[in-house]
Amino acid sequence: MKRPNSSMQLTRAADYAVRVMIHLAALPSAGRVSLLSLAQATGAPESFLSKVLQALARAGFISSQRGQSGGFRITSRGRQTSMREVIEAIDGAICLNVCLMHGRSCPRKARCPAHPVWVRAQQAMLQVLSGSSIAAMAAEARPARPVHQIGVAHALHMPARAARR
């Protein structure tokens, strides 16, 4: 799933990953949540969300357990991670323009008036995403109804600015 994202729009996978992380961090118990419940809470198709959850587990942000009492739960590392780290676990390094990709040197940057603007925009965006912790965003989320364990859909009412996706 990881690849340089040269588009100025996040992938659906990264969007779903952020939704999942906020949802799991906002839950009051340390219980596990089923794939079906996460799909319903985030509006993501189960088959697609399964791949996103695998990437989040590989990054150490969530843990999974199979079986009757199985499901997904956020780890302490995942709770403390930033939005940037979640996005990069799914999409790879965030770059606004190919000339800013790590390991590449743009041959035009010395004479390109747009290059310093791209650099500042990239720095500002990364600073905002790095400063946005999953725990802080989850603290802003309000459960829309009582949260139950596996088998019952979880609903999370997100503040208006987070729900506009």
C-alpha cells in the first residue's frame, strides 16, 4: 500500500485509516471491535478496510486478534501517534510536488521561483499533521450513542470539520 503520494488529495485508504484510529481512540473501553463495526462506524467497505487495518497493525498502531472474542483495538503507541504518521503508514511519505520527494534532487530548484513556495507549503502541512494527535482528535469526538462490544455497530459523532470528508 505504501507509495509516494504525489497528488494533493489523500487516498481513501489514508482517510479511512484516520477515521479508524480516531474511532478506536475514542472508545471508552479496552475491548476489541469487529471489522463489521469498524466498517459501519467509518463508512468504509469491509474488504477495503481489512487492508487498511493490516497496514495499521504492521505500523504497530492497532492490534488484532482472531476468534470469537477477537477484533481490533488501538495500542498505546497508536493512541499517541500523529495524523501524519497514520497517513504515512498507509500512503508513504507525503509530498506536495515530485520535486520535494526524499532522495531526489530537482534539477530546476535553483532557478525555479515556485520551489521555495512548495517547500514552505510542504513544511506547513507536515507541521499541522504532525501536531495533530489521534488522542486529541478522539477527545473531541463524542459518542452518538452508547458504545457496545463486538457485534454491535459503533457510532461516533465527529465534529463538523472532521466529518466533511
